[in-house]
Amino acid sequence: MAPAEPFLIAKGERDLFLYPRMANRHGLIAGATGTGKTVSLQVMAENFSRIGVPVFMADVKGDLSGVSQAGTATPKIADRIKLLKLGDYSFGGSPVTFWDIFGEEGHPVRTMVSDMGPLLLSRLFNLSEIQAGVLSLVFKIADDNGLLLLDSKDLRAMLQYAGDHADDFQTEYGRISPASIGAIQRSLLDLDSQGGDKLFGEPALNLQDFIQTDNQGRGVINILAADKLMLSPKMYATFLLWMLAELFETLPEVGDLEKPKLVFFFDEAHLLFTDAPDALLQKIEQIIRLIRSKGVGIYFVTQYPLDVPETVLGQLGNRIQHALRAFTPRDQKAVRVAASTMRQNPKIDTEKAITELGVGEALVSFLDEKGQPGIVERAFVLPPHSQIGPITPDIRRSIITSSYIYGHYERVVDRESAYEKLKAQAAAEDAAATAAKPQVAPPPDVLQPRQERAPKPVGRPRDSMLDAFAKSATRAIGSQIGRQVIRGIMGSILGGRR
């Protein structure tokens, strides 16, 4: 592969170039709100695209879609072009693919529950350590029984199944607490109510669709519509972290390339690290440290360098530091940290300069061709070649429908998985229980037809001789003479005295 030419990002006392061969050493774009971070991100993205490097970035404010259209020489841009003596500065857009978890502002992007895994889901659900352990057991039971966890209803059915059969699983897997199952179910229900059910399902995202070039050899810029997603910050951070983990797991080792295979911009990076458990932080640090060898460069975009842990911050070789305002003790500390993490320039008081920078101005330090951090320079970031600000809904829809992947992710697939299998198993068990239940014999009147009785004779029946004698004797008892006659008859029969 021929070496890629370095591209100009900013100009100060000298031109500041980013070397594509060092772009996979990661980077940081930092600065307070309104100081120019988004434009710096846009300039870097379109330059990567121009040299054939695909880009992924999340559009958290809804204004990065303009990178798809050619810019115009507005008065501010014209002044910047004149100030930096850029001469004949041309404008043009970049090839773009729009994505959206909710399927409204781009192609639907999904993953499977099993691919997300219990560790990331525990972070997404904000589970305790015990609850996270129970969720891991549920995943293990599903794996051992060949039950695919693809979407939300699969996970919900699996949780119910594990809870109902907790005693059966206790010996092999350990105790499954009903309280923990309930907490996970409530978290899943809460996620679904926020639209999280659209995150899980098929067809799942094929990350190779991110690594594409157009017919001119330009890298495609993949833009995730995240303005609505940002209403659920943990879902945003967890989804982007899952993407990084998938890239790390699926891409082959390639070593140091002349240019990256993909550059990944992680906006609002502080959300990735806020309240993250130690196990997850270790996973993030491992991914960032090793994904360079997969040809992927990661650039964090945030307000303060302090938002990024020191172990990660030390691996970010390319820096663009916009202005910070030192109004509070935390701000002052952030200024000191930002100044101390860049290679000092004896001509610049770095700490003071950070608070004095104007809009679009930054302290810039890129790795040189040998991989050494460059001396920090105060410079103006170049204006973008593309449009600053969002595009119209009609233009966005036209770009979506003309994409080569249009129609693939829009078609939802629901194959047989845990939900369907457990539902069928429950139906079979109910049928078997019904068949094995002993049948209770109904009363004889129900089993046999009622037998007809002989009709009663009409009128008063005639008495037999014995009946007539008995009745007559009974009447006779009431009189004295009758009683003596009866005693005489009975005495003769029994052999008694008269």
C-alpha cells in the first residue's frame, strides 16, 4: 500500500499535519461548549474520507449531517480562508450513510441480546453485582440449552423460565434469586419503554457495512443519529462501547498500516466512563490499547480531558485542545491537566493559552512521522469543505433511499429463538399434564340411562289377606277385648302362660 499523504488540519506559526500512519494511535478533541469541537471533528472526518478511510461518528446535536453537502463561502468562512491564506479553497461533500437505532433518521441499526452479553447489559440496566451475577447465570442456562437470545422478548421469556425453575437449576448453576430476576425484568421493561426494544433484533448490524468506500475511492462517513438516543445516555454509551468491542473481536490483526481501516469518533466520551464498574473500565482500557493493531483509530470528543481516565488519556497521541473556562476549581484543575498532558512549547504558556483561545482556535499536538508527540502549537483549525449545520429532511431521505444497503436493515426478521421454544415447551407441558390427570367417574345417573319404573295402578290398591289382617289387628289393639284376644294369640304362639 502506497504511503498516504499527511493532511493539513490547522495553521499557526507553521502548518500542522496529521499523519495517516499515526492516526490509529488515537486522539482527543476537547473544549468547552461552543469553542469549535464539532467543526474540528468535521474537518478531520472529511480529510480521512478524502484519503479513503471510512469514518464512524455519532451526531449528538443533529448538525453533522452537513458533511454530506458542499459548503459555501459564508462571511466567517471567507474571513478564515483569507486569514490562513488558503488561496483557492474548494468546497465539496463526502459520501455518507445515515444510521439510527430507532429507524427514523437513518437505516435501523440493531444487535442481538446474546452479542451484547451480560456484562454490557448489566451496565445498561444499572444492576448490582449480585443481579449481574444472576443475569450471567441466565445467559449460561440459555447457552447450555440451545436457546437463542435475539431480542427483548427472548430475554424476558428466559428470565421468567429461569425464575420459575430456580430450584431445578440451583444444584448445577447456583441460587437464582427471585428478587434479582424481578429487578432485571423491571430494568428490561424500563428500557423497552424508552425504545430500547428497537436496539435488539435481526438483521443485526454487520460491521463490515461501516468499512466501505465509494466509487471514487473515498471513505464512507457513517453518521449515527444520536440526538434522540442521548435521552438515554447509558444506552448511547453502551451501544457505542459494544461497537468498539465487536470491532476488536471481529477484525483481524493487521499491525501498523499506512492508513487506518476505520476511524471511530466517540462524542460525549464522558458517558462511557461515568459510573462504569472496574471490570468494564478494564475492558475499555484493553480495547483501546489493543484495537490499534486492528487498524482502528479512536478519537474521544469531550469537554474536559479529566473526563477520560489517565490510563486511557496516556494512549491518546493526537490532541486538539479548544478553550476551557477556569471559573470553578474543577475547571482550573482541568486546565492544568490539559496543559500538562501535551508536549510543552517554550514560546507558549500552555495553561494560560487554554483560557484565552477564541472560537475555532486550539492548541494542537499531533504525532510526527516517527510517532513522537509534536510540540504544542497555538493554531486555527481549517474551515470544513462541507456544509456547517444540518441538512433538510428531504435531502436526508434521498441519501437513505439511494444507499446500497437500503431495504436490508429495514426488513425485520423474527426467527425461532428462546421465546418461541419456551412457549412451545410450556404448551407441551400443559398438554401432558392434562393427559396424565386421573379422570373422575361421573354419577351413575350420568353414565347410565334412567331405568323406567313400572306404572302405578290407577285408584286405591286392594289389600292382600295378610295386610288386611295386620290392619285389623292394629285397630283391635285400641280396645280392651282386642288386647285380651291378642295376648291370648301371642301367648299360644310363644308357649307362655294364659
